[in-house]
Amino acid sequence: MRVDGADKKDRLKASEYIAKANGAFVDKKELKGAIDGKIEFGFCDSNVVDN
């Protein structure tokens, strides 16, 4: 990337590979659909006893 005699496109591609290796790009994923079940969230404490 820092070689003075290299083509501009080669330097740009090298900088892109360096950024990918460092995790600069994030893949975005989207999920669509319906959930037929019930989702419950709660906290469990072993010191609390359910009656």
C-alpha cells in the first residue's frame, strides 16, 4: 500500500484488504418472519424459592 511506484488501483485494493483484516467492514443481516410462540424473559436466582 505504501510503495511509491505501485498503481493507484493496487494501493487502493491493498488498503481494502488491510481494512477487512482489521474488521472495519460489518456484514448486515436482516431476518423477517413471524413467531408463533411466546417468548418470556426472566431472571433466575437460586436463593429465591417459588411457592
